[in-house]
Amino acid sequence: MSGHSKWNNIKRKKEKTDGERAKIFTKLGREIAVIVKMGGPDPNANARLKDIIAKAKSNNMPNDNIQRCIKKAAGEGEADNYEDITYEGYGPNGIAVMVKALTDNRNRTAANMRHYFDKYGGNLGTNGCASIMFERKGIILVEKENVADEDELTMTALEAGALDITDNEECFEIITEPADVWNVSEALTSAGVTVADTEDTYAPITTVELTDPDQIKNMTKLVEMLEDDDDVQDVYHNWDEPDEE
């Protein structure tokens, strides 16, 4: 996820995402590997693994791919060792940026992060410099066209642990505690609801608007470069992105 308008980002990136499914699967595979090494290969005993499996399935990752990643991570001497690192910094005009990465080479990834920020008018900062501008929450998006009964959707979500439901123009945005997002998503799916996207995310407390064309261009390129890096899992920022027409 990037920024605050998750639904707009899904629409903007849908064609690109469909065309880069292999890259998405690779990033999910890294996350699965780390979680299996931390808590074991049994999703019934490893809640985080259960969550990432649900996330992988929501991204249409085939079950064979998921099981292959789990088995590889559980094997001895075969799995790659990835380190979970969060980078924080600022883009043009002080836009707060957080980058979640999984890397097998800390020096390479740090150098890449610094290069991206420097090249596009920002700077890589220290831990805590940007995270104070965000709060963690779970977000589930459901397209309105896939909802037959709004009251039933609301009841199912709330009974499963959702905190709030917002009616946006084209979708319902369901808010949960970060730890509950996948359980609520699973409950909705079991009830026959098609979920557009599900995420444990960092949501900006306030947003910043850019009006200078060069700053907008640089911020757009910064986000694109970060998201395209193989080591990067997620990018969060507090830029009030303009809607694409």
C-alpha cells in the first residue's frame, strides 16, 4: 500500500499489478519464509503464517506456490535468510515515507534506499523520524458492486471483529485492529463476499498536499522506484495524492 487512498491506488495500479504477478509472488514468498522460520510451518500453531497465507490467497497466489515456499523455509540449509528492516525518511516537501523491506543483504538495500531518496528530492532518515506520522490499522476493501446486502455485510464484519465500516464512492472500507484483519477478511469470504484487498497497514494521521509539478513528479518517481525494488515489501506515505482522471 502507498499513501492514504488505498482504493484509488488499487484502481491506479490494477493493470500494472496484474502484469507483475510473479514479482508479487516473489515478495509474498519472502514474507512466508521469514514467518515460517520465526514460528514454524504449521499455520494452526503460527498465527502470522495463517495470516500471510490468507494474504497470499487474496493476491491469487496458487496454493502450490504457497506450500512450496513453506516447505523450502522449513527445510534445513535450503531457504534464504531474509532480514526484516523498516526504513524511514522524507520525500519532497517533507512527505513522510516508511518502507518495509525483507533483504538478504542489508548493505545493498540500504544503499538502494538512500539512492532513491536522494535522487528524487528526499532524504533517508533514522528510525522513528517518520513513523510518528502514522498509526497501524487493518483495512479491508469490498467493491460495492459485489455487495448484495449492505446490512448483512456490516453484521458479518462487526461480528468477526471489525471496528468500523466506511461507505466510499465505489467501495466499503472496513477498519479492524491490525491483528484481526485477516480473520475478518476470512469471515467475509466465507460469507460469500468478494474482498478486493486486505492489509495490515500504516495509515497516515495527517496528509500533505503537493502543488509544485516538480515535487509531484519526484514524489511519484520515488514511490515507483521504491515499490519496484525486489527487497521492498510495502511503501507507506502521507502524500495526499491527486486522483487520476
